[in-house]
Amino acid sequence: MLRSCLIPVTRTHFQVIAVRHKKIKVPKVDKKLQASAESLAARGFLRPTKPWDPPAGIDETVLKICADNGLKADDKFEGLDVKFNILNACYKETGHSVPNSLLHTIECVDDLKEFYQTPVDTKTPFDALTKMELPKNLHIQENYVRFHPDKDTMFNGLSAFPKSSTIVTGLRWKKKYEGYSAKRSWP
């Protein structure tokens, strides 16, 4: 199975990394992105994160929190206790926390401002595609239709494939789609 992941290198350029059940070689990038690139390539882009749309005055909020803790706009965090206090105050104020995987990337107030200015979109590419305005000749069927002889009324329960069963294997999908076993003429 071949998966590809998009990893932002800068704001305008993306780098595609292909993974095929083996150790990947990530090209030389910034040290901050190296660990993120390897982690993302290993487990995919879906992570349990909450969506975040930065409010209008988030810069002033972050700078005010840093000023309350004795830091200016271009200062670095002097110790872990100062960094913890500022990140904790930002979380209490905004409700959006820095994930553990990104704690090492925030070294100064500018990094913290950049983190809180960055929106987090939790939609999968398929979900984003279904919400887009598409050309007239392109349609996406978001919820597919499964044949069931008891519920299909268009052809009175007759199937185009009379000897084929519909088997639902996943526990999650068994609640949504009902499977059935086709009648066989042989023993």
C-alpha cells in the first residue's frame, strides 16, 4: 500500500514523501520539521486534534500574557518553568494548547505567536473535496448505496448479482450498513 503525505516546507512549497512499509528517507529540511516529517510519514495525517480558527486579536493576547510574565516580543524562554507558565496561561486564555509533539519547536515569543496564528483544519482531504464547489461534470457520492433485497424497492429486491452476498466486515460500518447472505442454489 502506498501512502503519500504532504509536509509543508515553507508557506508556499510542499514536499511529497512516499512510504511503502519501509524506513523512509526524508530530504534535508529544517531541524524543526525533520521530526514532524518523520512522524507524519509514519502514522499519516489524521490525528485527534481539535480544530482552531485564530481569533482576531490573538497577537495582542499572546504578547499580553508574555508581558505579564516579564518577556518582550523578541525574547527567548529563559527556563522550562517560564515556558510552562506562559503556555499554561495561553491555554487558559484561549482554550487551545500546544501539542506535545510541537513543544520543542516553541523556543521564543515569536514561535508562540506563529503557533497561535496558525489555523488547524481537521478535515480529511475527502471531506474537504465534498464541501468544495466542483465543476458541473464532477460529482462525489459521499455516502454510497449498498444493495439489500429487503430494502431495495426499485426492482422488487432483485439483484443484478443474485449469487453475491454483501458482507460488512468492520464493526463501525455494521451499524451503518446492513449486510446479507445471498441464497445459493448449490448445497
